[in-house]
Amino acid sequence: MDDLKKTVQRKASFGATVKAVFWSFFGVRKKSDYEKDAQQLNPVHVIIAGVIGAMVFIAILLIIVNSVVAK
């Protein structure tokens, strides 16, 4: 149980988490960056940033499709 509390209380900022999730959407991460992220990022922040990133991605796709279909 203590390991779970330590994992959730990691110190990386939400901005660093968003950056890591952004680059992972493209699949471009150095192994050293991945290992650093695995030790520092808060998993709750990763989940939240991933959901937000997916919603933004879907919104961008919908905007592109609507603008192409409208022409």
C-alpha cells in the first residue's frame, strides 16, 4: 500500500506529464527519457493528460473532416 502512495505522490509537474504524453502520441521517445518519465511522472496525471490529448486529437480530426466535406 505504501508503494501505491509513493507512486501517486511523484513530483513531476503536470506540464512535464503533458509533454511526455504528447511525444508518446507520436511514438518518439528516447529510452533514457522514457526511463526518467517512468520514475518521475504521476500515473494519475498521465491518465488525465492522455484522455485530454485523445479528446483534442478527435476534435482536430472532426474539424478537418468537416472543413473538407463542406467544400
